[in-house]
Amino acid sequence: MRVFLATTNPGKLRELKRGLAPLGWTFVTPDELPYTPPEETGMSFEDNALLKAAAAAQQTGLPALADDSGLEVDALGGEPGVYSARYGGFKRDVERNLYLLERLKGVPPEKRTARFVAVLVLAYPDGHVEVYRGETEGRILEAPRGHLGFGYDPLFFVPEAGRTFAEMLPDEKARYSHRGKAIRALLEAWKHGPPPREIKPME
Ligand code: ITT
């Protein structure tokens, strides 16, 4: 199956291609086929993933997979959440990381709990969708650690691993990460081929 990967984020693209490799799909990316991402107007990761996947499936005529993800920090009432990619209005990862540290100044370690969430939506041109979700609990450090990964990885400490995402090689990050979990949910659903489509009873 040819599947359009509807993301412009190189870090996500890498992780999705690697994690979904067992399916044997042929991936088509935005640098191969024109794709104009829609405005992310949703209030939840699900809403935004649906918007992106549906727009991509319409524009390309291919089944399209979108990933909407982000960081929810408890001490900030769930911020940055769906605004993770534009937190503080900053364009670069390092600037957003500094801004997050600034917002958490004075918050003690035990109150710096947070989770990463990823929602994957596979949308077909006929409107059918599949939705998969993964979450990982962790803590925001007071200074970055590690140089691997992308985004908020250097600040996100995973207690059960004893490391930040940025200190993990790709396979280890995938084992613990929100995206890795969402990908495994998809792989499980696709274990015997395309999952059966639910027939909705008439209202
Ligand atoms: P697309 O919409 O084109 O996929 P995006 O980066 O704008 O790319 P989102 O709107 O879903 O995607 O924003 C997610 C942001 O959350 C992302 O830019 C990172 O800052 C952060 N994020 C998500 N997953 C992450 C991960 O595994 N590690 C670090 N940061 C992550």
C-alpha cells in the first residue's frame, strides 16, 4: 500500500518511517507530492490529527497518516498541549525549550510532572479513518540533557528509563515514547492486514 506521511516535521518523519517499516508500506512524503497542511484549529490532538490526515488524503488521493502530538505539563495546566509546536510563538526547538524552563522556574522536581501524547490518524480518500493513541509519563528537568531526538526531548526525563528522550537511541526512544506506543497500537491492529471497518448502525 502507498501511504502519504502527512507531516512536515523531520523528527516525526524519521520515527514514523522506522516504526512502521514492518508493514512494508511504500511511504510518500511531502517533498515528493505537494501537500498544503491545513490550519490546526482543533482543541485536541485527535481533532488536529484528523484535520491533517483528512486534508492530506483529499489532496493526494492516497491513504494519509498524520501525527498530532505534544507535551502536557501539569504545573502549567496542561500547556503547551496542542500548541507545542508554536509555544511562546518561538520557531526553534531550543527557544521553546528555554521558554518552557522559564515558565517552570521555581517549580520543584516533584511538581514538574508531564506527559507526551501522540495521536496517529490514518485517513482514506473515501473518508474512513483509523485512530491510534500513545502516552508517556515523565518529568521536565531543570536543564537539558542529551543531544539526540528533537523538540522537547532534552528536557523530558522518563523515570522508568532513568534517561531523557534525547539520551536514547532511536530504538530505545521508540520503546518508551508516546509515538512508539501509538505506532505499536497501529501495528497490532494491522497484524492480519487492514483492520475491519466498523459498520455504524443507522440512527
Ligand atoms: P506536523 O503538523 O507537520 O506533523 P508539527 O511539528 O507542527 O508537524 P504538531 O503540531 O503535532 O506537529 O506539534 C508537535 C510538537 O510537539 C512538535 O513540534 C514538538 O515540539 C513536540 N513533540 C511531539 N513529539 C515529540 C517528541 O517525540 N519529542 C520531542 N518533542 C515532541
